[in-house]
Amino acid sequence: MNEAGEGEGGGEGGEVTVEQLQAQMAEMQKSNESLKAKNEELLTETKKAKNIRREAEEKARKAAEEKAKADGDHEQLYKSSEEARRKLEEELNGLKGTIANKERDNAAMKIATELADGDNAALLSEFVSKRLKFTEEGLKVTDEKGDLTVSSLTDLKESFKNDPRYAALLKGNQSSGGGASGGSNSGGAAKQKTRAEFEALAPADQMKFIKDGGITVD
């Protein structure tokens, strides 16, 4: 009986008690809760890092947009200022051109009226103006090719006065009446063309018309 009693006692000593199981369960639950808390902490840190990165990316994007806008505004401002400068320069050049043409035409008409009368003076002034050019140094005389010369306006006047090609336009040289001699229109009225018809002629034909004693009318 003693052996049997010892055998039963030894069996009871090898079994896990309820208290031990409960203790193990409590330990496992505690460990699980600790792990869960750690996971939540990691998730929180990850979410926080993502938010920080997202905010940084958004900040960088906005900065890039603002820079692009600023660059665009600067470029537009530059284009606008260049356009305004170009228009002002064109207006200034146009004004200079108008003044230059007016001074040239006035000088040409002054020479022409000293050499011819009426429509002949107007016609002669067109030829004189082609020999004048306005430069930064003022009005200059050119040769028939348009190259600048050292001639003065007085020299130019004498040149036209002594050029036989313009003799028919000069004062005292116009043919008049049917008795005029030496012209191609003796016995009849002088040749006439409107100013538009005359200007439509080639330069050589204009000279021939003048030389033949032709006159222009409005």
C-alpha cells in the first residue's frame, strides 16, 4: 500500500496546476499587450514620419510653384517692358524720319523755286530732293548714285542750274506760243502730263519729257 500511495503522490506532483496555467496565461496576455503597445507605437511613429514627409513634399511643391510663377511674372514683365521700349523707339524713329523728310523737301523746294516757277519748280524740287540726304550731322548733298559728297547746297543749286537736262524747267527757258523755236512742240501746244502720269514714267523718260519742254499739271 505504501508503494501505491507513493505512486499516486508522485503523479500529483508532475501535473500542472490551475494556478500555474492561470499564471502562464496572465504572462502571455501581458506579453501580448506589451507587443501590441509596441506595434501601436511603431504605427504611430510611421504615420508621423509619413505626415512629416508629406508636409515636406507639399511645401517643396508650393515653393516650386511660387518660384515658377515668380519667374513667369518676371519674364512677362521683361517682355512687356521690351515691347514698350520697341514701340517707343519705332515712334521716335518715325518722328525723326518725318522731320528729316520735311527738312529735305523744304531745302529742295527752296533751291527749285530759286531756279524755276510754278509747276516747274515743284517738278524740279523732286529731282533736287533725290540729291539730298539727312544724316546725324544734318542735311548733306549726294551724287547721282546716292553717295555723300562734300558739296554744299549752293553747289547743288549751281549743278542743276548748269545741267542741260533741266534747262526746260528753269526760269526764262520755257517755250511759249506757236512761234517758239528749237522745241519739239513748235506750231502747237506744249506737251502736258498730270503729275501722276509723270511720276509713273521711268527716270529716263522723265528726263526726256522735261528736255522736250513738257510740263506737268495737277
